[in-house]
Amino acid sequence: MIEIRHLTKIYTDGQRETRALDDVSLKVEPGEIFGIIGLSGAGKSTLVRCINMLERPQEGTVLVNGIDMTALDNRELRAARQRIGMIFQHFNLLSSRTVFGNVAFPLEITGVPKGETKERVLELLHLVGLEDKASSYPAQLSGGQKQRVGIARALANRPQVLLCDEATSALDPETTTAVLDLLQDINRKMGLTILLITHEMPVIQQVCDRVAVIENGQIVEHGPVLEVFTAPKTGEARRLVRGVIEIDIPEDLLQRHSNNGDSILLKISFIGASAGKPIMADLMQRYPVLVNILFGRIDHIKDTPFGTLVVELSGKSAALNEATEYLARQDLQVEVLRDV
Amino acid sequence: MFNPMIWRLIWQATGETLYMVGVAVVLAELVGLPLGIILVTTERGHILESPALNRVLATVINIGRSVPFIILMVAIIPFTRKVVGTSIGTTAAMVPLTVAAIPFVARLVETALKEVDGGVVEAALAIGASPFQIIWKVLIPEALPSLVLGLTITAVNLIGYSAMAGAVGGGGLGDLAVRYGYQRFRTDIMLLTVIILIVLVQAMQMLGDWAANRMSKK
Ligand SMILES: Nc1ncnc2c1ncn2[C@@H]1O[C@H](COP(=O)(O)OP(=O)(O)OP(=O)(O)O)[C@@H](O)[C@H]1O
Ligand SMILES: [Mg+2]
């Protein structure tokens, strides 16, 4: 749906040159929610803005639904933009227009007849749950409501793609979840492809199917969210994941259990279906070991449960080895934190 | 206090002042508004980016604004004569008033439009709006309260200028004040014209503030 090839964008500010994007290539499949995450200044905004040519890249091509955005003249570009929705961190609503007027704006731009506009706007306001606010002005709305108006406006011309630049960064966590739920709902109902930019890992965790990590204008890692979360390959990805799902085992816990001679400390991660199996009970039945659970939590990555368990196994060294091997054979990730 | 003839004169002079200012404001807005729009939209990074045009226009407008009104009035007499056929009277006074107000309006329009959040323009671009649509449907409506305040300032300023124009034969309240109040030592008439001018300015300012306030949805 979106294909970015060797995109390079350099900003020139007098003598200073900033390589905001450095040979970025990326493919977003139809119907997926693709996240791009990176720290401030990594080039995220530049990347989305290059997709609808709000920013012109020096090199590379951007294909949206097969159309090369870099090759269009002004008129063609406007037509192409009408098929790409965009929402913004600061909503960017017209303060002089009501909610209705804001959602009607893109339809006015494309020349949709009045009667049809009214019908479509009401339908969109229903979709985002703001029917009762049709005649309010943006200044009278909360941040979450403003973003809903932004979403309704972005969807007005039935785009195939929705670009979101930090769409939830100005919202509190609860409102963020509500807006993300709405985006996910739209994605499912209408099969809309969503490209989402954020610096907040929980956003990626909640809605994205795949993610790319951007650092200094380069994509350093990308893949299914589950993969990047559970097995981050680069330092940048690890840094971003840390604190969201990766657990730092408290030091005193390790200390406290360091002097038992016949025990080992394991970190066990389980994904999806295996989260439901009674593995620990199994383990104790099969092997002469004692299981002491020290820490446990279950997170969700989009709809997949992802659990982490820190356990202490004690018993004879042979039994401990067998037990560890047994665990490794299951659909689990096992990491030995401390050996005998 | 005054005999009916004086009242009639005052009434007529007030009408002339309003006429001069009214027409000059309308004409100056007609020319100044597009100039202000061009000034903003041809800036670097804006929807009709054109640095050369922008620089030329800005320079011309600055020159226009730096010529004192009294000098401008005299300097453009040949032009005035060509346009309205005469260089004295109320109609003739409208020409320098308009010419003086155009760059002023252009700058006020520029200031007003620059207050419009760049993000909103960006959103309109992302939606696929043309430059023309952005000007009509985004910039002007979003800046409307400020534009109205600018219009008010222009009108108030032109009342002052019109009194000056009156002093050199342009008619209106300034003319009356000079002819009767100054030359015939009718301090009472002088005072009354000043009071009328004050009332006019106050009324316009209040009307402008009220209108701008009503339009603002921020
Ligand atoms: N118009 C511009 N002119 C010059 N440099 C720019 C411009 N826009 C962005 N940059 C630079 O390009 C780099 C990437 O900026 P960008 O806005 O894409 O980052 P970002 O990842 O969106 O950051 P944030 O999370 O803070 O929004 C930064 O170093 C920034 O300073
Ligand atoms: Mg950004």
C-alpha cells in the first residue's frame, strides 16, 4: 500500500545540513497498522510528511497505492492527497468552523454536493461518537474529542491510507487508549491501512501489527511488533522496549536468592497460546524440583498475551538440568539468570 | 447655541468625512487585502512561495508607508487630477487617502494572516486543497476577527488623515474646523468638530471590537 524506496531528505539551514532521512526503505502492507517509533528528532515527522509530499525528499520514491508521489504535478498531487488521510498531534482543526464544518471541509475541497456532504458528515460523526457535538466549535472540545474530529475529517473522502503523526501525544493515557481503540476499530471495519508515528512504545504495543524503529534518520530494525518487543536486536529497540514489557529484576531479589547452593534462577517468557498451559505444575510432576515463583506479569501486545515469569528452581543439579531442558522444549523462551 | 445654518454645515461636514473615509476604506481594502495575502503566501515555505516577488512587494509597501501623508497628498496631485478630474474637494481627497491606506492595510492583513496557525494550513494542504481554496476557506476565515480589527484601525486612522486632507480643501470636519474654528475664531465650532471626531472614533472602535469578538470562536 505504501512503499518507500531509498528516501533521503536533507534540510539545509544556511550552512548547516541535517540528514533527517538517510536512505529509508519501507513497505506497509494493505490493511495493516504499521508503527514507526523513534526518539525526538529521529526523523519520524519528516518521514510521514514525505509520504504526502508536505516535505519533498531529495532522493528516493514514495509509492502510495501504486502511484509515485514524487512524480506528480501540483494538480495530480492534490488529487492523490485527497485519497490519503492525515491526523496531527495538535489536531489542526479550523477554529472558525464547527465540528460539522470541519468534517465537511475536505468534502467541500473535492466538490461533493451539499446534500451528500451532510449525510456523509453525520455518518462520520456517528462513527467517532460525536453526533451531539456537531455544532460545537473546536475551542469547546476536549483533546480527545478534537482528535476524533480530526479522524472524522481525515476519513471524509474515504482514503485508503491514514497517516498519523503523533496523534495521541497530546492526550492523557486513558484518552490515548480510547483514540487508539477507535483507530483499530476503523482499521478492522474499513480495512484502512494506517501508518502511525509515535515516540511512545505503549502506542505501538496496543495497536500495531508491525513496527519500524528509526534512529538518526535510518530504520535500524523492523518486523512484527511481537518479535521486536520480545527479541529486540538493536540497542535502540531495546532502549525503547525497556520499561514497557521488559522487566528489570530487582537487585535484592537476585541477592536474596544467591546463596542457596542447589538452585537456579530462570526467566521464562511465553507468547500467545502457551500462556494458558499449566507448565509449572507439569514441571513439578515430572521432575524432582521445587518451583518458587518470584515474579510474574502478563502484558498484551495488540491482542496477543505475552507473559514473563521469574522462577527459582531448587533440587539436585541433574534434575535442574533436565527441567531446564524440558522448559526449553516447550514453546517458551528460557533465560538462565543465575546458574547453580 | 448655533444657528440652523451652522448645524447644517456641521451635519454636512460629518457626512463628507464619513463618505471620504468610507470610500477610502473600501477601496484600500480592495487593493490592500490581495496585497497582504500575496505578501504572506509568497513567503518562503508558504503556499505560493516566491521570494523575489515577496521582496519587491515588501519594499514597495515599505516605501509607501514611509512617505508622510501631507507630502503624499501634495506629491500625487497630478495623479489625483487624472483620476477624478480635480485636485480639490471631498472626492479629490479620497484619492490620497486611499493611496496612503493601501500599504497600511496590506501590512495589517499580513499581520492578521500570519497569526493563522501553520498547522491548519498544513492540514488543508494534506487534504488536497488548492492555494486558492486555502486562501478563501482557511486563511481569511481563520483570520477574520483580526482582519476586522485591522479594518477598524484603518478606518480610525483615515478619520485622522481625512481631517488633514480637509485642511487643504478636502471638505469634511477638518475643513470645517479650520475655516470656522481657526480662521473665524469660532472656538465653539472647533470644539464641536473635535467632539464629533472623538465620538466617531469611539463608535467605530467599539463596533469593530464588538464585531471581532462575535466572530472569534477561539
Ligand atoms: N524544517 C526544518 N528545517 C530544518 N531542519 C529540520 C526541519 N524539520 C526537521 N528538521 C530536523 O530534522 C530532524 C528530524 O526532525 P523530525 O521533525 O522529523 O523529528 P521527529 O522524529 O518527528 O521528532 P519529534 O518526536 O520531536 O517530533 C531533526 O534533527 C530536526 O531538527
Ligand atoms: Mg515529530
